Amino acid sequence: MPPDFLGRIGLPQLTHPWPAVADQQSRVLILGTFPSPRSRQFGFYYGHPQNLFWSTLATVFEAEEPAATVEARRQFLLDHQVAVWDVVAACQIDGAADSSIRCPQPHRFRPLLTASPIQAIFTTGRKATDLFQRLCVDEAGMAATYLPSTSPANRGGQAKPEFWQQWRLVRSVLDGEASPSKCGT
């Protein structure tokens, strides 16, 4: 698809449907790009049944994967001191393809970061990392650490040791074994 094709078909500007999941105990923030159509239909983050986000976090925390309900997944995050949100507050996007994002408007992270003890930000996938670094790092006041995508489009990468090495950084920060500033981007 040519880069200007999306502009010509006039995709609507979509607005992010939910607030961040966070509380006064959240110590890490994991950011995606923007909810997929399946996630928007489900009504919560990482709602596509083939996305490995929930099973990946369960493995990292050596816990049972939460039931596929909004409340169970929200509680799982809060129980593990994990906040979740997305980099993009509004954009034009063709389906679930992050590469098709146009006209991104970022969330503002400073209010969330000042209201909670978040020590580290992680971004899932290259597009979320690139958008955060380009649009948000100055406003947020801290850099983000890249995590490989858990989406079905990244199945090849999910089998590699590097996938798990990166994702285990989340627990290492929470356990005090890794400094957030030492995680790298």
C-alpha cells in the first residue's frame, strides 16, 4: 500500500477508548501503540485472543494467566504493580496495522507519572517505542525500554531467547534486581 494511500481513503480519526490502568502501587508502565479492533471490541487492552501479552506476563510473574475478562485482567495488572496504557491517544489507523498509523496524537504521561510511583516505562513493539521516543519522552521525563511485540504478527520473534530476556526486565525492575535506567532502549 503506498504511504499516501491512507490519506486518500480518508480514515477517521479514532480516539483511545479507555484510561490507563494504574493505581498508587503501580511501579512499571507498559505501553502499546493503540488498541486493535479486537481489543476495542473486547473492551480492554490486548484483547485479541491470539495476542500473547497475558500469557507472557503470567510466565514472567510465575502466575496463572488471568481469565479473559476485563476485571480479571485489570486485577492481575494491579496485583503485580503494572500499569498499562498506550502511547497514542488518537490517530488514523487501518485495522490493527501499527505501520498504518497516521496523524498520531500522544497521551500526556506526566500526570500519571506524578500520581504513582512508576519507576520504569516499557513499550511493546518497535512502533510503540519509536512513537514514544519521538512524541513523548520529553513530556514524560523518562525514556522507555523496548519489549518485543506479543502480537500474532511477531510469532517468529517470540520463540527467541531475546524475547524472554527483554520481558523478564519487567520483573527484574519490580524485584529491585535491575535499575530502570540500566534497562536500555
